[in-house]
Amino acid sequence: MSIITEAQIIAALSTVNDPDLNRDLVTLNMISDVRIESGNRVSFTVMLTTPACPLKEQIKQSCIAAVNAQVPGVSAIEVTMSSKVTSSCGHHGGHHHGEPHTCCSEKPLKNVKNIIAVASGKGGVGKSTFAVNLAVTLAKTGAKVGLIDADLYGPSIPTMFGLLDAKPVVAEKNLVPLEKFGVKLMSIGFLVDTDTAVVWRGPMASSAIKQFINEVEWKELDYLIFDMPPGTGDIQITLVQTLPLTGAVIVTTPQDVALADVSKAVSMFRKVDVPILGLVENMSYYELPDGTKDYIFGHHGGEIFARTHGLAFLGAIPIDRQVREGGDSGTPYILDHPGSPTSEAVNRAAMEVARRVSITNAENAAAK
Ligand code: ADP
């Protein structure tokens, strides 16, 4: 019997592609801990780039098939599937206009892998609700998640997380974020009362928001979700120009996709080369007790808009009274209703966001 070598295993695994990233697992540095025991028992770890990756089982089976087909004499294969979120700065410099990413050089953000803006063309479409449920969903998969509420005019995180009277503390000149449901939180609502915030304008507002990024002890994060102020005004434009964003998620409702607002949000990100991870359609339909879907505001508007604008469609989330109630009660919807059809829709959209982040980072890494 010939001896099985680590090199043979690596060679076999280099024929397995990650279907999303279109490169093989060895090139993507996803294989580690290759071991051969008793001469013919093989084990290795596959490190995926999204937590709870939906392709996990498929990739695992492909690995087993490749080793069985290409390495003779293997008696057992043990594959450990693990995950490690990739970083948009990756400590290889940034993708914005060739300038170095601030997240690599400035201290508080040194260990923040990805900043994801959640934006909308106008207010009231459910942007904050999605941002909150996205953050909580990603945290549930085991990812380290932070959430910034940058809505100066109507901060919603204190209400949505049941933290109306909470105040962050200062440690070594930086603010320490609050933490609830596994998510680190910072909101303008924790610092000033909302009535005061309303008078904030332009430069003052955007510099306050930038402090949230740069002067908060975020420590290690896989994803920092940035709930943008709605719309495409001066504050928003300054933010997308200056924040080291990995990408943006645009939230819309079906009746609004026809409006110019959503296109304006798309153009705003494209103008400054921030990748748009995709579009989420919120309040897409109402699910009747018998399971049929009533598309109150028309069918698939968001999906068609995404396709015609070259955007990924991240998912459709139904109108659900309990989503609104969750927003008011202080416990995000998906924590109170795990497994419901609406939670499943939110979960799929959140996994799509994680997937698009991983694809965007792989594309940027390949372009360098
Ligand atoms: P935005 O951040 O875009 O201004 P919000 O997230 O504050 O919007 O949502 C506006 C209102 O709509 C809130 O009362 C929220 O609870 C409600 N809402 C958001 N998404 C849904 C949904 N899918 N079903 C029912 N109500 C929703």
C-alpha cells in the first residue's frame, strides 16, 4: 500500500471550487489542518468565508468526492467545516480610489473586517428594521457584529433594543458600545435626546456620525452594520465618500421602486465606487393564513428593479404585523419568532448579505 501524503490531499482539494467565489479552495486559503493518521485516515478543515454558509454541505461533499476520486487507498475522511469572515481591507490596502483603508490604519477600526451600509431612497421603508434584524441574525450565526444607528432625526435603536435609558461609558477617550442580543450598539439616541438632534445640520451631523466609527471601541467585529440616515442628501453623500465601506444594502418597498429615490441611492454609491451588495424588498407581500401571498403593492417590483439596474436581489420580506410590534417592544422580530415564514425570509436575506460580502472581498482580493 502506498503512503498517502498531505500534498496529494492538497492536490485533490485544489480541484474543488467555491461555487460563489469561482476559485479553488486551496487558492482561497480555505484548507487547513490536513492530517493523515494510521496511513490512510484523512482529516482536514475547510474554512468558509460566511458563517452558516448555505453551500457548506455541497462544498463538504465535493471535498470528499475529490479526495476519494483522486487519492487511492483512503479509508476514512473527516472534514471539519468552519468559517472565518474575510475583511474588505484585508490589511492589503483598500479599494476606494486606491487609497489605503482607514480601517487598517486607525486604531479603533483596526479589527473591524467589514462595514456594511444599510441605505434607502427615503424614510419609512423599513431600513432600520432590516438593519436591526440583519445584525441580530448575523450575530446568531456566531459572527461578531456591531450596529450603528446614524439617523440623527429619528434614532430607532434605543427603542428597537429596549435601551431607552441606557448610556454608553467612556474608556480611554473612546466610547464603549452597549451590547444586547449579541450585538454591539451605538446610536445617536444614546448620547443626546432626540429633540436636540433635530437641529443638527450638514457638517456637524456627519462629523458626529464619523465619531461613531472612529471613536468607539468596537474591538473585533466581522460585520459593522451602519444604519444610514434615509435619502441621498449632503450628509449621506459625505458619509459614503468618507467611511471605509465594504458595500451597501439598499432597502426599498415595492411601491417605491418606481420612484426616482431608489435610483438616486444607487447612483450615490456608484459615484464613489462603493459596491452595492444588493437590494432588499421590504413589505413585499402579505401572507394569508392559508399560505398564499397577496402582493398588495404589485409583484416582484424590487426584483425587476434590481435586474434592470444590475444589482443582486437579496430577498423579499413580507408585511407582518409582528415585525412592527417587535420594533416597538424592544426585542427584534426574529428573536421572538424564530422559524416563522417572515423570519425565514429575513434569514435568507441576511445570509445573502454575508454571501455578497464574501464575494465582494474575494473579487477585490483577486483584483489586487
Ligand atoms: P426606515 O428606517 O426606513 O425609516 P423603519 O424601519 O423605521 O423604516 O420602519 C418604519 C415602520 O414600518 C416601523 O413602524 C416598522 O416597525 C414598520 N415595518 C418595517 N418593516 C415592516 C414589515 N416587514 N412588516 C410590517 N411593518 C414593518
